[in-house]
Amino acid sequence: MLRTPLLALACIVLPAQEQAWKAFGERLMTTAPASIRNGTDLDKARFVTHMVANRMAAQGIPPNATFKGRLRAAWTSGVRHADRGSCGDVAEILEGAFRGAGIKGDLRGIVAEPKGVGRYNVADVNRDHGALAMVSGGKVYLFDPWQYGRTKTSYAGMGLQDPWNGMELDTWTAAMRKQGYGTFSLVDGGGIEAWRAQETRAQELRGRLQNKGVPRPAEATRSADGTRSQEERDLLACFKAWAEDGISERNRSEPGANYAMEWLEGPRLEGDKVIFAYSLTKEYGEPGKRRRQSVFSRGIFNDDGSLKPGQNWFSIGEVRGLCNQYRAKSRR
């Protein structure tokens, strides 16, 4: 529900954001794939939106799009939170998560309203609709999980490539017109085009200033696998050899089986973590009737292709310990 002074509308993008969702955005960037962490603000925003929507579903927050939904939210969360799960609540959550993820651009709420007296129809809890917006590359993009959830009856399953995740302004307004909305503006009453032009100029200026800076030596010399020194490259090579050479020893219970290992990702270095994923398969049976079976996987993937944290890494200290033992054993 949009909330403005002296007038309670159906849906508004709120400026305040709970610290919990900001902290959630911060945590996302520590485990996000390198392509996201090093990507544009638009890449980060789409990733965060995808993760926030599914986190809301996991927390039992349903899309709030009816009077019944308002009553349910008031019953479960208190009267002050009757709009929990509404478009305004979702936009508020997203803004906090975006800030926590390090998105520094000017974030604005865009509101769609019907023309004429329809905007004052208090019997319609969706008499207006708002979504969080950002400017990237001179275009306005909107992040609108509420529209996804309204049709799916849940926020679960919203992906990185979902149409409502970073939808261009023209496409969004066209969709809103089909739903009966006819006027569009920033929540604070400003013009969308003036804001787009202003933010585009500001981003271009920030880009020029950033390009004038001198890259930090650590970033300038970092390899594709995240290493910056020969010692780190040797460590990853040792870790890979340890994993591959230990197959037969770790599977002595079936000496007749042929084991094969396939690297799915890495190993690569990210901060103090060695990130990796691999699968282990075996061939067994009599000659001519041998079968292939997947028996183990170290590294579990999320739906978006990223690796689940905690399933796909060792600390660099753990890897040094493994390699010291492996090298000592190899010298015997």
C-alpha cells in the first residue's frame, strides 16, 4: 500500500528499510558469483531481487493483493504491518537489500495510478501500484516481485531472468495500462524522464572520475582463477592434484570399479576461500555390461547456477594443511 501524508493509497514505495534486509544484501555479495560481484549495478540488482523474492517465500510472506491479504497480514504480523507482502512492502525490502549489496545509484519508486476518480476508490486495495526503479545505461529498469507473486500466488521461484526482474520502463508501463493504470510518476511527485536524464549524467560523471583512478596492484595482477602470486597458483595446483590422486584410495571398498572425476568449477581463490565443485562417477560390472553411476558430488548448485555457500569451499588454511600432508606423502 502506498502511504502519503493525509492519504492512504493502495501501494507506496517506502524510504525506510529494516536493517535485517540491508544485512541480507551485504551477505549476498559475500557469496555471490564473481560475475555478479564484479558486474554492474543492474546485474547486482537482478541477483538481489531474485534472492529476496525467494527469501520472502521461505519466510512465509505471501503476496498481499486483496483485503483478505491485508487482514491476514494484520492478524499474523499486527495491524501496523497489514501491508506486509504488498508492493510497497516489497519495494522497501528491495531498497534495503540493494543498499546492503553496495548499489549506490539513485533508487526511486515509480507509481502507476488510474486516471480520474478511480485513484480514490477506497474499495480497491490495488487502486495504485508502485515498484522500485533504477537507471542503468540511460534506461529505467523496474524491479517488481509483487507482480510476479500476484500471478503465482507466491514469491517462490522468481529467477534472475524473470520479466519482472529488471523490466524496462516502456514494457512496465505497457503492462500497467493493461491492468487499468493510466498515469505514471515518481512517488515523490517528480517526473520520470527528468530523473532518468539527471541520473544518467550523474552515472557518466562517476564513471569518468572512477576511470581516472589508478587500479590497485592486487586487482591489476589478479589472475582468472583469483590468484595473485606463484605461491597461490602452486597451492591451487596442489589442491587439484590431491583431489584427483586420492580417488582410488578413498574408494578402496570397490577395487574393481573405475572412478572418474569431473571438475564443475574451480578450484579458484576468492579472498580466504578456495572455491570448487566436482562430481565423481564410477564404472562397474562385467566387461561389455559396465554401467556408469554418479556416486558423489562436492559442490551443490542453486537454481541460478551459483554454488551454495558452505558446500563448495575450503578455507585457504585447510587447503594448505591438505597440501602439506599430500606433499609429505608424495616424497616418501
